[in-house]
Amino acid sequence: MNQEEFKLPLGQKASLVSIVCDKFENHSTILETNNSLRELRELLRTLGLVPGEEYVQNRKQIDPATMLGEGKLEEIADAAREEGSQVLVFDFELTASQARNIKEITKLEAVDRNTIILEIFALHARTKEAKIQIEISRLKYLLPRLTSMWGHFSKQRASGAAIGGEGEQQLELDRRMVRERIEFYKKQLDEVQRSREQQRKKRQNQAVTAALVGYTNAGKSSVMNRLCKVNVLEENKLFATLDSTFRTLNPDSKPPMIMIDTVGFISNLPNTLIQGFKTTLESAMEADLLVIVCDISDPNYQKHIQVTQEVLKDLKIEEKEQVIVFNKKDLLNDPVRARIIMRNYPNSFLVSSYDESDMKNLRDHIINYFLSKQDHYDLFIPYEAGEAHSRIRGNANIMNSVSHEQGIFYRIRVPDFIFQQLGLNSYILAPSEAKEWEHNPFS
């Protein structure tokens, strides 16, 4: 079986289908459904499909076989063909049997929101780890749907059972191949993750980190570029960044301050992607500070913050130090709304990533946060201990230094875990000694 047969051709038109049902999560009201459809429209655009018309049915109960009623599906299919669409994209997950039933009724391709997200992830993954994780997710999602993909065999059955048997044998062969490929990729992923774990431990011993987290398309990469003065990919698309990116925030500080740009969150993430999604976010788990970036111009900003906090809770890092950054203030035309949001979220930042003053204030805040968490040490190091002087200058922030006849007094600021690696404990001064050495140079 060739998976390429089942990829969506880019550039073609796709009609959007949804429902409103008070018993269906995230689609219980017309407002929830419209918000979800707006996001689905952006997902289609990100994938390279042309969003067509939206078709919504109000229902009291979900049809277990087709979600929508058969008559409504036929009506939608006729309208979709008239607008030049050959694909129906459903704004919720379809089971394998539901997709098969819908396809039989409409005679059109039927895919769901999960398929779109999986294809976007596959299209945008850059690192080996992300590519493997996404391929595992796609194969797991594909496995129970192979039957519907081999539906054309049933149409070929005439009087001879041999044709049907051939199709069934091929289906079982494909299932076995998919399972084998999943196991193969899992072994590859284990190797990549072991290597990444070693890199993570090395960073932990040499740097402090802040992770940019938040809903997709909140502008995390733009904030990263302005804070670190680098050129990370930034696009006005959902999931433009899938791989964690590491950059130096302040090269002059000791130890280095590292910023991490992470994959954006989204509601209703496919179950097959959740584990891989969390694994990609493990970089946020090692961070000392979480910088939550939220698009203040989006009317659903509160929902986005809620989803972000839920993901952080799932990762068991919701207790980490956090700062909320409301981005894209340049797109917000309601100053009253901005004031209300800032009042509801004290100690947060209202910024535009294109405003140099905003970015400087945010950058200073993050740097000062890390400096405030560092410990102070007063040391006196004789001149002959040359290696000790080098370790001080290379690994600590020197707040004050005073030269004396026998050596140099240092007041430094450095994280305790870094100081313990420097081997300078024997040079630490008691408070009374520090006061004397600080004020009596060359006495």
C-alpha cells in the first residue's frame, strides 16, 4: 500500500461541515461551532487547501453512523459539488466506519479535523525527532481506517470469491506492514530521545532557560526573534513552528540565558498526536520560567489561555514560574478591552512584537528575573590562584571587585548549581570579613 494515495492534494477546494448539538463537546452552541470552524478554516489554509462554504446542521442527537443525517449529507454533497469541491472536511473526529458511511452517501472524500492537523504536522516538521513522532501518529491514525481505504475491493466483487479474498489478504498484509513500521519508528524515536536527554542534562548544568509557550499562531516565534535578535521562521499560520528552537537571550550574562520556542497548543488535539505532542514539549519541562504568549486580538483569547494551562497541567509543570505576554496589541482596536484584560491579569505584559520598547521591557524583565534568582557570594581570591580568577570571570556575574595587595575581593551573583561546579567554596568570606575586604583596598 502506498500512503501517498491517501494524502490530500494541495490547492484543491474543501467544504467545511459541522454541527450544533448541546450534547457534543465544543459544539454545544452556535458560538462554539463558529469559533471552531474559524480555526478549521485557518488549518485548511495552513495546509494549502482552499476553504469553501460552511455547512452546519442543528441536531438534538448525534447520528452514530454518520454524525449528521443522511438527507442532510446528500444536500451538503450536492452543494459542495456545485461550488467545485471534492472534499468534505468535518470539524470533529470521525470514526473509520463513519468516514466510510459518509463517503458512500456523498460520493465525496470525507476527512476530519484530525487528518488535517496530522497532515500539517507532517508538512512542517523539521527535526528528525518531530518527523518520527508525527509519522507514528499518522500510522496509528491510519491503522483502523485501512478497511475504508480498501472499500474499492468490495465494489470489484462479482460472483468469484477469489477477488474478495485477495482484497482481504491485501488488507491484512497492509495492517501488518503498518504495525511493523510503527514499531520500527518507535525504536528510532527511543534512540533520538536518548541523545536529546543527554543534551538536555548538559544544558541544565550550563544555562538557565525560559520557554515560550501558548496557543498556536499567538506570535511566539516573532517574540523569540525580537527578544533574541535572531531569525526563526515566523508566519501567520497555525503550527508554523513544530520543533523546539533554542536561542541565547543574553550572551553577556553568566550562565547563558536560553530562550526556547515550542510548538503551539490547540484544542481538540487528535488522541494519536497527544503523546508525541507532549514529547515535543518536554523542552518546556526543563525551563526555569514559562513565558505564556497569547494573541490579545483574538476574541477567543480566554479559551486559548485555558487550553494552555490545561496542557501545562498535563505536563505537570503548571506550578512553574510564569509570566503572561499578551501579544499583537497593534491588532487590537479596543483600548477599553485591553485595560480590562490587563486588570484581570496583573503583572502581565501587553506588547507588540514589532515595538522595540515593548520587547526591551520584556527582555529586561526576563533577564532581571533570572538575576534575582541567583545567589550572592563574597569571595577573596589570592593573585596566585589564577585558575580561580578565570573561573569567576568566565562563569559568574561580577557585581563588585576590589583589588588588594594579596588578592582580589569579588562579590558575585550566580545560580547555586553553577557555583558548586566552580570549586570555589574555600574562598567564601564570612559577612564580617566581606565588609572589611570590600572597603579597604591596598591598606
